[in-house]
Amino acid sequence: MDRRHYLAAVGVLLGAGCTSNDSSPDPEPSDEPSDSEGSNGTSDSKSPSERSESLPNTPEWEYDIPDELGSSAVTVGDGVYIVEYGKLIHLSETGGVQWTSDLDWGSSDIAEPKDIIFSGDSVYYSARVSPGTGRLGAHDAGTGDQLWAQDFDINPLNFIEVTEDTVFAGRTSAEEPGRARILNIDASTGDERWRTVTGMTEDATTSHGLLIVYSDVTNTVTALGIDTGDEQWNDSLSPDSSARIFTRGDTFSIAVGFSAFGYSLPDGKTIWHRSLERDWRLAEPAPTDSAYPSDIYVADGGGELRAIDVAAGNERWVIDDTEGEHTAMGVGTNSIFVYYSDGSLISYDMDDGSQRWRSSIPSDYENQHIFLSTDTVFLTSQQFGKETSVQAFDIESGQRRWQTRLSTGEAPPKIRTALDEHVVVVTPDSIYGLPIDEFA
């Protein structure tokens, strides 16, 4: 049954604030933006009639995940896919149920979904079906037809990476956090090809016939041969550090601790090392269709943002023009967008790091996340246990188009994808569809 329903009232649309040169903070915390400034520091001179008007609005659609179903998992592809207890569901870009596929998990009262991932034209789920048994299943993403289901003596299994012909899944034991089992599974049949043990996997990628994993328990990068599972090379890095990893061309790079490293592929030789002023906080790669497709952008705890060409490790530029801490970052085709703890959302030119525009958003919200569509920057932020603010800004000018607030509970929600004319916000209890451009 389609449990989608339209909301009577969830949020309010707030228009962009009036033009002002007064930069003093509001006496009370507010998420009303002040000025939107260009690279020359002047305020946006648009008249109030040219700005978005204040209109009431609600999310255009919502799908509720009932509490009585227990745990669930959500992924996105050409729509939204949800694995609930005994069901796999596909929502369209407008929130309607495209298909539902029943999953036979037996009569066990502990059976529950664990993970879900979309890849190519298939959707894969992981579930616990008994105390010692985990199940992986694959369904056709277009029709919902089951392709295969296989049981394994490891429970639960979480997806690490999926390629055209391989599913990598694994589990870390609570008793042995430094040892994680990794399985290579045939994506077309579900048959296990090999399994091996490495450190707990925090991040992973595939390239040049390798599965490259980083463990934040053992603080090592390990490259496994995709065909055999044999270790090809490894490197020990900064202790007790989380990391972000990337591959671009023949280079594997990682931001970890106070450093960024580049390794040649497939041999794993270190070809460059960059020291950071402080430990890294955010790191994102440039899109492959951007002006600088081999760049990564690293923000550190000292307030610096730098562009690094991963092919040679060259630092193209470094900027430090704000006192706030970096809390969210998104990278487009010609700009980098950063939200700072002082309430500034800033767009930087990818070419030289110059500021393109700045929007001031004084706020007592936290847990910021940036999502980019073709011509829109979305900023989500949250008050714990209260509500989530979602704001949409023009990607070229920084002008705010709309804002809405959602009652999402304590878990920080994120925009997961852009589908047709909507962006999809996922929370543990609900999935919301919000317009990309403007509310109807």
C-alpha cells in the first residue's frame, strides 16, 4: 500500500532578507540570512520585488517508515529504494510507490534489514535472518524481480563497494575491532569468490584491479587484488585518525591526520606528501567533468582551504579568509562551497580560490551538510531533537530561493539525491521530496 501522504503543515518558506550593510549579529539566534555579497564585498543590490517572496510551503511529498516495522535502510539511484522488514520498496521521483517486492526471511523474530545499495541496474540488500546467518539479496531495480538471494555465516554484512560484476561486503567483530572479514561476491549470482581478513574498513575504493581499504583502527591503507583477495601493498599512517580516500587516474590519494598523501597505481608507491597546518576536517574531490578534475580540496582545523592536484601533489592555492571553522563543503564544476561556523556560506572560484559570493546565515543550528544540483546549493542544518532547516541558494549568485523547516527528530538528515525536479531528504522515520527550484 502506498503510505505516501501530503503534509498539511510542516515548514514555512522564508524569503531572502532585505538588503543591508549592517554586519552586526542579531540579538537572538536566527537562521534568517543577512546580505549576499559578491567577490568585491558589496551587498546584493536587488530590490525586494526581485527577491523570493515569503510564502507558506510544505514538502511536496513524504513517505513515512512506520515504527512498527523496526529497522530499515534507504539508498538512492533512479529513485529511492527502501528495505523494510520483509519488503523491498521502490519510490519514484515524485514519491509514488513504483513496485514492492516481498522478501522471504522465514518466521524468525530477529530477522531485520541491515544495509542496502544501488549499483547499475540492480539494488542489493543485507539482512539478518537468524543469530548466525546474514543474507544478501539482489533485485532488478526497474521491476523489483529477485535476481538472487544467498545466506552467509557472517552476520550482519555491510556493503563496502559494488562494481559492475562484484559485491564487496564485510563485518567487523566487536570483540576484535582490528580484524574485519571482507567477502568478494559475484554480483550476478551471489556466489562467494573469496574472503579475507583486514582491519576494520572505514573507507574503500576500487581501481586498477585493486580493492583499496583504509582502517581507522589499524591506521593502514591496504590494497587487495580483486581477483584473489591477496594483499598487494599496504602503508601505515597517522595513529587514531579518520580519513578520506580518492582515486583519480593513476593516483590514489588520502587525507589523514595532518597530512595528505598520493600513491601511484597499481604499485602503491608514495609519490607525494603534503603537510597541513592542522588536522584535516573536510576533504572532497572535484567532479570528473569539472575544470580541474584531478583536484581534491582539503579544509583543515586551522581554517585553511587548499586545492591539491593529486597527479603530482602540487598545491594550486591556499586560502584562509575566515575565522570560522569549516563545517560543510561541496564541490561543483567550477566552484567550491564551504559553510563556516560563523554562519557564512561562501563560494570560491575553482581556478584561483577567489571569493565569488558570500551569504551570511546567523544560526544556532548545527550538523550542516551541503548538496549541489545543477544550479542550486542546498544547505541542511539541524537543532537536536527539534527541527531541520533546508535552504536553497542560486549557485551563481548566492541568492536564497527558499527555506523550509522539517520536524526530523534527533538524527541529522541529509539530502541524498536530486531526482527530476526534487531533492530527497532522508531521515530514520521519513523521506521527504523538496522542489529544486521553487515551491508550487
